[in-house]
Amino acid sequence: MTTNLTLLKVNIEITDWKSVGLSKKSWIDTVQTYQLPIDKTKLTYIGKLSKNDYERLINHLDSQMKCNRD
């Protein structure tokens, strides 16, 4: 069973999801990377992160990098 606290440590909530064109609450997975075959992947541009969410993502990644070095 995964708790919300566990998810919060590895996922960053997009707090400005409505203003960037998303239809529901969304999160950025900061642990799992994915390789998508470009010829078999249909991507649709939705928008970009708000300045606030972008800065929160960068701060989170920076703190994760520091934790991994210690």
C-alpha cells in the first residue's frame, strides 16, 4: 500500500494545473524515467509549467541531488 506521504516525496504536485490547461490535478514523477519511441508516440502539447511550479520542481530536484551526494 502506498501512502500519500510516500507519493509526495517522489512526485511534485502541479499546483497551477488549471491555469496551464490541465483538466485535473496532476503530478510530476521525479523518480521514474521513461523512454518513448518517437515513431509510436502521439504527443499533444498542453502547455508549460507555471513559474511557481517550475521553481518548485527545480528546488525539489536540487534537494534530491544533495541528498544523493550525502
